[in-house]
Amino acid sequence: MKANSIKWRAVLVSAALLGAGGCSTISSTVDKLNPFSSSTPKVKPAELAAIKPSVEITKLWQASVGNSGEFVFTPAVVGNSVYAAAKDGTLARFDDGRQVWRINVGQAISGGVGASDKLVVVGTAKGVVLAFHAADGRPAWQARASSEILAAPAVAGDLVAVRSGDARIFGFEVADGKRRWVYQRSTPALALRSPVGVTLTDNALYAGFPGGKLVAVALNNGAALWESAVALPRGVTELERIADVASDPVVEGRSVCAVAYQGRAACFDASNGSLQWARDISSINGLDIGSGVLYVTDEKGVVHAFDRNSGASLWKQDKLFMRSVSRPLAVGRGVAIADFQGVVHLLSAEDGAFAARLATDGSAIAAAPRRLGSADVSFVVQTKNGALHAMVIK
């Protein structure tokens, strides 16, 4: 491979790295160039052209929780309740925009919120897991993971699943925080340091890993049920061989789908891990599924739509090039995404055309938008500066 080709690839990958996983170390200069930060992109982003809205997005309510700093804070939604956190330790509950309670957990928080109707859970950079009663914010229990917690915990049934920065997954009892199991697997020498979490269902836990693997884990004992390859590392150098699943898998019906950096988007049979289809694409922000369509945001800000059953390409929207576009959210008859200037865009599910646009506070929205309520036309976003904006499509 030519030297200039290697240099160019290194620049691209350096801009996509939050740091090193496992044994390797990336310089502090590179650490600052990460895809999950909310700073201005290093490559000139596309300017937003005027659009002619075909639908309307309006704000239902707005609240503030606090700055996210260098972390990505994703709110948790349970019915019409929104739980949100900030780096300074603030944790709050809002019902239809009305603040129900607000506490400071006494430690800096390093990731998003996991919640059920009974429990709210956050994690810290020191690996501490903090659980609180959803009704009033009273402390419930504390536990410990093995390293920093960058992703939102997952809470469902009697299990709290927490992923640590060293790619371990911990299963804790909802009732008292007692450790039920730990899932651990080997990781490559170099990996993205990303806020990737897990997807928890009634049947299994699904998680993507460095090296492009997707694993289904048993809820009762943490044993691996199956493992499949979303992507296979390729190239000569460690940088070229990074092929990490850097976002949460999505489960719909009998399928579980995931996407990898420098890899593929792929769907598998959720029961046994057999491959249904795969398409070459590189993503660090993730995907969503709605009405039989899989939506993926690639590393350059292009939004792709694929047929969920066959993987056939339906459309792509490339007018948000290098705008640090968030994970997509299928909502109503559209796809909601957000960018580094805090602008929320709604694309038509039919052809990817811009259907509506709404600005927030001007700071980046790196966290995934979350569905709100049961009508499938509302969602909420959290900005870097800590603003919560609940929106509805009309």
C-alpha cells in the first residue's frame, strides 16, 4: 500500500476514534478527535439549504438538565416520563415536561440513563452503578462494574444490564443490585471508545463488540447463545482493521440488526444468529427500523434506507454530509435525525426528502433521539448543553 494512502486512512480513522480499547493507547490529540464529541467537524460540513416542509414539527415542551461535557447522554423514556442526566451528577424526571424530581447523585455521571417504571440507573467513569427509585429519586442500591461506564444501562424485567468500557457486560438484580453474571470476551488490540450499550429483550440480551461480532447472551446466567459476524476486520495495520459495532443493535420481530464501523449493516435471525442479509457500509452512529425499513446513518452523515427483509437499497439522503448526524429514529411516517448544530431534521420515509426541520439550542445532539409516548409521532432529544426538547409531528 502506498504511504500516502496509509496516511490518509490514518487521518480518517483518527477522527473516528474516541481513544483506545484494551492494550493500545491513542495520543491525547487523537482522543479529542472523536465521532461522539459535539465539537465542530474537522471537515467542512454541508450547508443547510432551505426546504419546503411537507409536515410540521412542533415542540411539546422543553427542560434543562445540565451539560454533558465530553460524554454522550441519552435520556430514558418510560411512557410519558423522561429521565435525563448530566455530567455534574444531576439526575431528573420529567412527566409531560413537568419536573417531578431532581437530585444530585454525588458523583460525576459518564453516560446516559436506563429506566423502567420502578428503577432509574446511571453509571460513572469509575465504574460505579447507581440505582434510584423511579417514583421519587430515592437511592435504591449501588454496584460496581470493572471500568468506566459510557453507555446507558438497560433495565427490563428483573435485570439491569450495564456495559463497561472494557467490553464486559454485567447483569445485576433489579431488586438489590446483586451481581447475577458477567459476560466477557476477548477484544482486538485497538478499538473505538464509544458509548455503545446493549439491547435487552424478554428473550435475550444482544450486544455488538470490537472486531465486528454480534452476540446474544442468556438473561439467566450470561452465557453466549450465539455469535455472528457483522463485519470482518480487513487491512494491514491495526487502524485499518478496526471493525467495531459502535452502536446498539435493533430487534424487530424475528430479526436483530446491527452495523459496524468500516464494515457492514446486517440482519440476523434473533433465535440462532443465522445471517439474513448484509450490505457494505461504515457507521459509528447506528440504525433503526420502522415499517419494514432499516435506516442507517453512515460515518459521513449520509442516511440510507434498506428493505428490512432483503437489504435492497431504497433511497439515500446525502445533503447532511459531515454534519455529525445522529442515529436515526423511525417515527410516524418519517425518520428523525439531529446534527452538530442542534438541528433536528425529519426525512420522508418514502423517499428520504426533507419533510421538516426544527432548531434547538444550537449545541450538538450526539445522543440518539428517543420515542415518547405511545402515539409514534413524538420524540425527545438531549443536547450537549443539557436541553431536553420534546417534539411532535403534525
